[in-house]
Amino acid sequence: MYNVSYGLRPWYQPTSWARDWNMFSRYTSRPPTGWNRYFDYSTRRPGTSFFSRGSGASYRDPHSGATFHVYGSGGTGGVTYGDRILETPWSTGDPVTPTPPSRPDFSNVLAVKHVDLMVAENSLAHHTDRYEISQPDQKPSQLVIRRGQPFSITIDFTKEYNPEADDLKLVFEAGDNPKSVNGTYVEFILSEEDLPKQWGAKIVSQEGTKLIISVLTPPTLYVGKWELSVDTVKKADNSVAVYKYGHNQPIYIIFNPWCEDDAVYMDEESLKEYVLKDTGFVYMGTKDSISEKPWNFGQFESVILDCAIYLLDHSGLKWEVRGNPALIVRKLSALMNSNDDNGVVTGKWSEPYTDGRSPLSWTGSVKILEKYWETKAPVKYGQCWVFSGVLTTVCRTLGIPTRSVSNFMSAHDTDGSVTIDSIYDAQGNPIDHDDSVWNFHVWNEAWMARPDLPEGFGGWQAFDSTPQEVSDGVFCCGPASVEAIKQGNIHLPYDGAFVFAEVNADRLSWMPNFTGKLRCIDCQKHEIGKYISTKAANTDEREDVTSNYKSEEGSAEERAAVIRANQLGSNRPDIYRSEQDVHFRLEHDPQNTWMGSDFDVLLRITNGSDEVRTVKGRMVVSSMYYTGQLGEQLKMEPFEGITLTPGQDVEVKVKLTAQEYDGKLKDCCMLKMSVWASAVETGQVFTSQPTFRLRKPHLTVNAPKVVGAGTEFEVEVSFLNPLATTLTGCYVEIDGLAKPLKFRVGTVAPKGTFMTTLPIVPKKIGQTTLILVFNSDQLEDINTSLTIFIKAV
């Protein structure tokens, strides 16, 4: 076994070369850097392949039978080396050293010495200048460009280019087995003809041996890494000699939302947020107590783009659909979870998290994707906001306009009824059922045209990587047109019925009658899909996008959409009930329900009839997970024999003390109230399952507004511990810089004030948002964010 290289030193003092593909010079050590490959095509045999393509590829000469396997490639200035001869037809023992023919005359050869991808200039023009891999301090810096937009390269030749005597051909290849038939192998010559939406190249300027060329890619081009090689062709004496230069660094080609012909085209002002903004918020809590969690998307950092392309390369997607944003985001929604395909994040919805990290402790996507890139194994653990945050990062790094969206009172329909069903026994006790209502759920929207749908259903598309239900046998969801959801057209791809139920299902309560058959005792038409929220473009405000998903609750348009959805996708017709004459209303102040404090919930009962009514029932408070699943019961208050005269109001109050819930709360500090009440005289039944969130304090932060790059500054962090418990295992994590920082800070006394000063040395220049999170064993995710400007020093 020997290393073999074919080619010439850049200054063309050949020490070895090959005239035909089965004649190689043998090297006992690694070839020097800076080598180009040379072949004379005049004697090329039909059907043979001269050039290695990357590690792991094998080639066989159909005439000689020789087999070659590529085990490495690299170097600078266009080197490809490292083919290993696995077997040869010439010898059954040691490989035979081929005898080279006479050396050619290079005095008139036009060959490539070097290709400059002009990374700085192209990056600025393509809005890719913030990618870390493209920075000047990266050795080498990588070119990231957007499809459908010209980019420039400079080619330095061994002599001046003469278009009358020399031909120049550019070759682009993608994937492990590039083929012209599927568009992963493309070659073309220079031409002044400008063919729109196609590959092409033309000369911009020429100075001595250097040529600046403008290259155009189609706006539908497949997204990924492309290899570039340059062929120079010399024609003389009835023979053709081709000198091939293979550039040693790939070109990253991604979506281009600035290009009107790209399916992801969007107005430039919005792109500042949905493609270029690398920090933001995800919204959590309950419909009555919405809070923002700062999140570092970090789509331009370190290995993020490489990781995204790795996911596509190993997704099973054919290259022919690698230019289709709808199919790409659908596949990515599956790849973010680890349920089917060793995806990025493992979901877990209850403690313990000892073999990973608590979902609440993450501050952004970068650490997660860096760990996945390093291990190629799922990262533990995530919940919906983690899946959504990471998916936003991956889509934005690929150039797809994307945002995280939170839905409060988010329904999870498990049986395709497009309703959410709660079942009670004859005594009013809830019976387990698969349908549930999450306090909040976070998914994603991506902006794109949908030529596969009827006209008018492009724009924002909802898709979801949290593993809830399978779609086509895989845990993925969407993309579903948000406009189609609003109209109730749930038959359109993909997963419209599931998304519609999340935002606009009717909530039904069932109880057996005297024969044991279930009857609908309550139908709540306006409980699901509240305050659907996302970060507003280019501000730190919350934007309510509920009206994108449904018309005003109770309007004719909204009810028509529900009826249409039931007709198209439900296995049960819409159910209506008559008016009831006893009215029930829960009253609670969510803005003053603080962690560590007592709180009250009132049930106000009003007799709206002209007769006496007698009411009985119970109110139960339980801890719960944000997905709607119950934890443990904390308190139950039964009531019965309440007599109401016509028009009379009565209050039933439940007080929950801090001692009753201390140490029993689940993630996100959620509580569920289950209310059941019945009017004895009429059999009227009232049920309600409202949720409450105990509010946590935010961090108070003091820091300078302007700091110098590479210069240490201090951040002062403080908050008041709301618990009558010592906080242990405390640390503060700061994200939004090049690398997250973690500071251990000791313990915090019960009801005590935490205060510390943290040193930070910023590196990247410009405005950035620092995300600060305090975590402890007893209390997680005390957070805030701070915008600072880092100036060059």
C-alpha cells in the first residue's frame, strides 16, 4: 500500500505526474502542500474517472480493473492527495511502480496557481459576514453565500489568460456521488450571455495573470457544501490537454431570502429579525401570566452552520429536494428530536435530569448544537421551548426566515376529533384521558412560498419539533399554512388538523347518564388558543399573532372555520348545548401570585333563574407539568348545600399557602385548579380546569452600556430569594458572547438577597444582548437580558 499523488508543484517544476489514469508516481511520505492535479485528456479512456472526491469514495477503472479508495484529502492551494491503491491488475504482490512517460512541455501551459474566493467581499454582499467560519482570523476562512445571487472569485494563472487560445471551465459538485442527472454535478464555461435563474460565469476584469470572475447560481439551488474545481483547456497539434485545479475548501451555499426568485424571499426589514437577529425571547407561563425567557439563537457561531448541513446530509433527503424549504423544515422538525433518528435533543418532561441538564437551565442553542456536533449523539434534555429555540437557530443559519411562537392554552388532540375531551365519572371525578391542554406550547414558523398549495397559502408556515404525535410514521409536524389553519382548510399538507386543534378546538366535558352512556355536559368554545405570541420584529416587545391563526372568537368567520375543520377532519360533529341558568365564574389575580406567597381563588356562583337553586361541588388544587399532566394533589375544598335565591351571588374561596406547595412544584411552577359543580334541581353541571403560574423574581443587573472588546468589565447581579429555603448548587450563566460563561456563586439564605459581581471579557464587536440566568437546586431560571455595545479598542 502506498500514497499516490498526481500533479505538479504550483511553480510547475514537475517531480512527478501521470499521463494516463493508471500511471502514478509513488510517494513514501505525504505529498507537499500546494499541489495541483494534472492530466492530459487527449488519451483519456472513455468512462474512466481521474479525480478523487473525498474520504470514503472508491473508484474502479473499467478497462484496467484497478481499484482506488480515497482515505483523505486536504492541503492548500487546491491539493487533493492521499489515494491508496487497494488492488492492481499488475501484480499479486507488492504494487508495481509505473514507468512515467516523457515530461511534457509547460512553457505554454495555462494552469491555475491559486483561487481566491474573496471571502470578505462576498460575505458582505451576501449578508453572511457574521458567520464565525468566515472571519479573517479563521484559518482558513470559509465562504458562505446565498443562492440566486452572483459572487466573485479571483483566479491566478501561470500566464495571462487568452480567450482565443484557452478555454476555462468551472465545475461544481455536491454530495458523495455527484451526478449531472440530478444536478449535483454542474460544469459550464465562461460566457457573456446572462441566463437568468441558471448557473453561469463571466469575466469581470483581467489584470496580468489574474482574472476576476462573477459566478451566478440558480435561486432554486440545493443547499449544502459545494466543491469547486477549475479546468483549463489547451488545444494544440490535434490534441487537448486539460489542467484541473481542485479548490481545497468547500463553498457553503444557503437560502437567500433577499432574492425575489427564492421561495423564502421576504422584505428586508423583517429579515433583520427573522434571519440576522441572533438573540430573542421564547414566551412561557399561562394565559394570565406570560413571561419571556431570553434565548441565544447564535446562528452565526462556531460550528452551527456545519452542524445544520450535517443534519441535512444525514437526513435521508434526496438532493433533488434540498432546494425546497417546505420539505427541509419538515425534515428538520423530525431531526431536532431524538425519537426516531438520533436527532439533536432528547425530550424529558419530569425530573430527574441528573444524566443531563434540566430543560429550564439552557440559555440558548449554541451549547446544545456544539455538543451534538462533537458527539453526534442526542443532547439531554429539552422541552418545547428548547426544541423550538434550536430549530430557529438551525433554520436561520440555513437562511430560512424563522421565529419561535408560543401558544397559551394549547390543545393536544390525540384521536383526530378536532376537539379536546375531558371525561368525568358520575361523582364528578376526572377520568384519565389522552387529550390534554398544555399551559403553553412553543413551536416555529418559517416564511416561504408554498407552490404545492392553492394560491394564497404561502407566508408563515407552522412546524413543530416537539415529539407529540407521529406524522407519516415519524415524530414531526408541519409545515402547515397558518392562513389555511385560520380558514379551517386542515386537509392541506402538512398536519393541518393537529395544528388547528392546538389553536381552535372546542373543549368538551363528558359524564355518564343513568344508563352509563357518556353525554356532553359542557362545551367551551373559546378556551383554546390564547395570546399566541412571538417576539416582534426589531423590538423587544411581545407580538400577539392570534389573529393570524383564527378570526375573533365567536365571530361568524371563526365558527365557520371550526365547522369546516370538523367536516374535513373530525370524527365527531360539532356539539352545541342549551343555555344554563346558574352561572359560574372563577376569579384570580395572576399578577400577584408570587412564588413563596399565599394566594386565593374565588368561584363566584350566580343564580340567573326565577327559582331557588341548590349547588354542590368541589375545588381541587394540584401541582402540574406545563404539558397539562397532573403532579400531586395539594388541597381539596368540597362544598354542598349552597342555596341561592333568584339573582343571588355566592362566593366560594380556596386559599393555598406557601407551606402547602413548598417543595411540591414541578417545572415552570404551574398549578391546576379542577372545579366541578352541579345544580341539584336541574342537573346542570359546570366543570373548569384553569391553570395558574407562580411568578418568580427577575434578576436585577447593573453593567456599563458601552464596553471595549478584549477589556474586562463587571456585571452586578442580584435578586431576592422568595423561598423560606436555602438555595444550594447556585450558579449564574451568561450567554450571548462567543462562548457561554458559567459562574458558581455558593448558597443563598432563606428570604435572603443574592448579590454578586461577575467579570466579563467581550470579544465580538458591535451591539449584543447578554442573557443572564440564575439556577439552583431549588429554584431555576431566574433570568433577564441586557443590551450592551462592544466597541473596538
